[in-house]
Amino acid sequence: MNKKILVIDDDQDLLEILTNFLGQKGFDVDTAYNGRLGIKKLERDHDIVLCDLKLPDFSGLDILTRIKNLQPNIPVILITGYSDVKTAVSALRKGAADYVTKPLYPDEIVLRINEVLEQNEVEEAKEKNTNSTTARKAKPASLQYVEGECAAMKSFNKNLQLVAPTNFSVIILGETGSGKEFVAKRIHSLSERKDKPFVAIDCGALSNELAGSELFGHKKGAFTGAVRDKAGQFELASGGTLFLDEVGNLSYENQVKLLRALEEQKVRRIGSDKEVSVDIRLIVATNENLSDAIEEGEFREDLYYRMNEFTLNLPPLRKRGSDVMIFANHFREIANHQLNKEVNGFDSIVKKGFENYAWPGNIRELKNTVKRAVLLCQGDVISEEEVPNEIFMSSPVENEEDELEDADLRTVVERAEKKAIIRALQKHHFNKTLVAKALNVDRKTLYNKINAYGIEL
């Protein structure tokens, strides 16, 4: 049976092109020219959604939230311009399966759709087989751990190797897309639990009700839609490692249950009065400051200290120097294998562009950029023609420590202030009222600072 895909985009020409092309590739294509119609059409069965990040009536993040509320298990691929990559990567925390950047290339879209559908089938199979002791299936080589050679990563990996053999709970701090799950799997592979399950949950993609079911399981009939007994991820990970990504998104209620499960090493499925003993090592990851969340009453302090037996700070890609090309070549080799090509490297202009670019989407953005370049490349070496222009338009990445070495006090203060404003804007999703309140300034002062520092909204 053909897979059914819903394409949501306000560009009628693009809808027609995608309908014809995807139809030729064996998909049943349904289309919607705005978010409202797309939500309406989700009342029918679809296997996957391809959705523009910018629609006339909804933002991509808004419609993603609505889709996930209606159909939590349907994978969503976002279409975005290259300037919005950081927003697209942030959407991955809210449940998006992947993103593609404009201009769109048909072969790339089909490749991404098939990859997402394949991964979704793996997850559904695991969901149905609740008695399985198998963890999340091994991911393709693209997600293998690459150590890196820069000073920051040498120090990071030294700490990783120290904590991995222990049974410590670990918090991994790092930006979205920087590779926190790679690190968690590396810790697991170096531990005494390496032959036991590694189970990963993206807490950012789960609603309050779904998170409780995913973590602790449920009994048949416990709530609407609970058509069979289900083991939670705590049970499936028993003996091995449980990785909770974006743990700060868990509701207060689920934080209480999580703390109890960690303290007592027992869980109770929703709707059951029977407790099940579990033995897990916990690794969590977040890109937000949990200390701030504690002060704001959004995260339990006792849970934080229970999890925080060891902390690893994962540097963003822009601070890994020459490691950028190590990752680029790693992803090139994988793309060659996936696409049956023999691209041998990158020309000097592309190398310089990669090293100067800030990579707001981190490793995921680099991986997608390299895969697309390999797909487009007709020769032996990737040239600037196969790489988005934005890569070459940014100024060289600055080393913050070198930059501040000879700076006067006023410069240091201004740079710190600018960073604080940017962090607050990102944390509060660019809601200026909340940002002003968090920074303890009035809105007029905030707007003046944004303009003075040239902060792009």
C-alpha cells in the first residue's frame, strides 16, 4: 500500500510540483495551502507530513504543536529557508522528525521522507512489542560518536571516559543539535551496562499525558486510547541506560514520578496498583539552564540534585575549530555510502566557508548540509556550487577568550549584556514582555538595547 503524505505550503506552484513528483515515486499525496486546512485534513489518515515553516495563518512551530496534539505519532518534516535553520532545529525539540532547506531538490526530499518513515516504522514496531528487552535499534553510522581533536573536546572526552565506567547519573549540557544523544550513547558503550538496553526518550516532543505513559507505561483501559498494556521505557531500559533528552520539558507531575522512580528504583504503570522493580542508569540532556528553571519554580530542586551526580558541558560546533572538517568528512563518507557516490572531499573555498560559519544548527545542520552537497555533487570534490550561499556570507567565527583578552571593561560589559539578552530571547521564544520581566528592565529599555546591539529578531 502506498504511503500517504500531507504537504502543507502556501506556494501553489510548489504544491503542484511536489504532488506530481511524489506521486511518481509512489506516494498518495494530499495538499493544503494553509495551516487551518492542513489541520482539517489531518482528520484523515496520513503516514507523514511535509510542512512549510512559514504559513500565512500559522508559524511552523504553532502548526507543529497542533499536529502533535492531534496525531502524536505522525512524523513531521519542516520546509525552511537557510536563514531559519536555527528555528527548524529548535522545532526538533518540539517533535519535528527532520527539516529540509530551500531550494528544494526532489531527490533530497524523497531521501529524507524515506529515512523518517523507516525510523518511524522501527519505533512503531518497538511500541507494539512491549515485552521486548531490545532498546532503540542501533542508528545508522551517521550517529556514531566522533571524538574530535580540538582542545575543548579533548578535555570533554577525558571527563566522559572518567564518568562512563561508573554508575553516576549524568547531565549533558549543550545546544540543540550539538550531539548530546551521541554522547549519551558513548557513555553507555563505555560502561558495564554496554550489553544491556540503551533507551532514549525526547521529552520535548511529549505532552504531559503521553510523557507519563512513555516513561512508566500503562494498563489497558487506563485512559482513552489505551487499547493494550504497555511497558514504559523505565521497564524496557532495566539493566541498561535510560536517556532523557530535554528533561526540562517534563511537567511537575512527571518530575515527581521521575524522582520517586529514581529513589525507589520502582515504577507503577498508569492505571495499575502493582509496582515493578527497575535497574537503570540515568543520563539526561538539556539546552536550558535548569538552575534558572528551579528559581522560576518550573523544575524541582530535589530532582535536579538527584540527577546531577556529574555534569558534562558539550561545546557547540562553532567552538570546535578544526573539528568541523573532521565531522564534515565523516558525514561525507556516510552520504557516499547512502547515495552510492564517490565524492572524495571539499575544495578549499568550501573548507574555509565551513570553518568560518557559525553553524547555529550545530552538528545536525552540518550533517544535512554535507548530505545535500554529496547528492548534488557531479564531480570528485564538493565545490561552493553545491553548498548554500549563506555558508560563505558569515564573518569568521571569533574566539571569545582571544576577543576579550585586551578588551576594556565597557566592552566586556556590553558583550556580556548582549549575550544575556540573546539567551533570554531564545529562552522565552522572543516574547519581549517575558524577556523584559526576566531581565528586570522595562520594554522600552529592552527595545533600545536590542537596537543598539543589532540583535536580529
